Amino acid sequence: MLYYKTYERSAKHEWIVLVHGLGGSSTIWFKQIKDLRKHFNLLLVELRGHGRSANKKTEDEMYTFAKASQDVVEVMEHLNIQKAHFMGISLGSIVIRNVAYHSPKKVQSMILGGLIIGFNLRSKFLISAGNIVKKRIPFMWLYNLFAWIMMPRKRHEESRKLFGREAKKMDQKEFMKWFRITEDVDANHQEIRNGDLDIPTLCIMGEYDYMFLPQIKKEINHTFPGTLIVVEESGHVCNIEDHEYFNEISIDFIRESSEGKLVG
């Protein structure tokens, strides 16, 4: 089972499950925990090969988004959490969409930060090149390269450093398993086009998330339903770079979805 940490306010309060991105851990939510735990119970999970789940070795040769989503559901069932709101960033948002696709009754609403549903031509080239050379260079070189490409501005420095510190804790083999499934992002989006799901969905994207925002703008409410909010002067990891606004709109969205003011 994945490593997890909970902040439980009371049995009467609703749960939020928080899922980090590639190379991260539950520490990336340090700017959300204080605000969210005032209103909700929190469950923070650390995906296979990440954080304190890194020493929980598995026999799986390959990782998939479906397996990652089942790992999260397994923790919920262990804790007897029947249904929860979900909050993710980057790769964590892909995992959450897979939870919604495979276990929709578990998901009350989704907040998808820095959502990735596919790659543009430049990023596809970089991923293909990365998969060719990934066994020939230290994985942190590859990780840092992509971090700079995705978060190039000075304002992104805190995000880059935080993810870099966490990524260093990963085993190279584990990192490569996750890097490999980046090739599956487009196919996974085609598979889980969940237009029929009645789950309130909020996408929060940074204005400077130039690798992924254009496709979200193009496809939201066409291949998948949801509301899009673009955070000005923020990048891919908008939960860190503009955390006060991210927290405010997330709490409002969850409250409205709980009161039935929002539909999927």
C-alpha cells in the first residue's frame, strides 16, 4: 500500500484526497494544508516510487495510470473513505481523472491543477529524445531539463527547487518507470474521455503553462467537461506560485459542489 498521511478534523467533515506530480511528494501541498484542514479532512498519498512510498517495492515491470489510480482507491478503502473530493497537480491530475473513470462513485469533485491531457510537437520530441537517452544519463539531468522547460521563469524558481529536492529521493529505476508512461498521456486521454461523468470538475492552470494550457483551452467541454480558471502570471505548479488564490477558489468550488450548486 502507498504511504499516506491524514489530517482528520472530524467524522462529519468531508475528505479531500491530494495527489502530487511526477518527482514530487506530499510536501508539495505545504501551502494548501493549513487552509484546507480548517474545513476538511485531508488524505495525502505518495505515489509508487515517490517520497515515503519509494521503499515500498513492487514486482510490476511497468506502471500505468490505471494501476496508479487503483493504488489511491486502495488507500481510501483501507481508511473506509467512501467518497472524497480530489485535488491534483500535473501528473497527479491525470491519476485523478483515471480514478474518476475507473471508480466514479469514489469521486465527489475534482480540482485538476496543471492538468496534462497531451503534448505539443516540441514536448513530444523532448519526451521521445528523453526516452532514447534515459539509460545513458543520470535521471536528475533529465528531470532538471524538463523542469526548466516547463517552469523557465524566475517566478517558478521555488517550484523547481522543491520538485528537484523531492526527485533526488527517487530511485533511478522508479523514475524511469514513471517517465516511460509519459508516452501514454495522449492515449490515456483518448481512453478516459469522460464526457458522461456527472462529476464537478475545476481545472486551474497558470497563464505561463504554455506547454499544456493551449490544449486544455481547446478541449475542455469538448473531450471532457469542466470549468477552467487561468491564474495570471503563474506557471505549471500554480498551487505553489499563487497559493492564496489557488486555495480560495478550490475551497469555494468544493463547498459549492457539496451544496449541489455545481453539476458535472
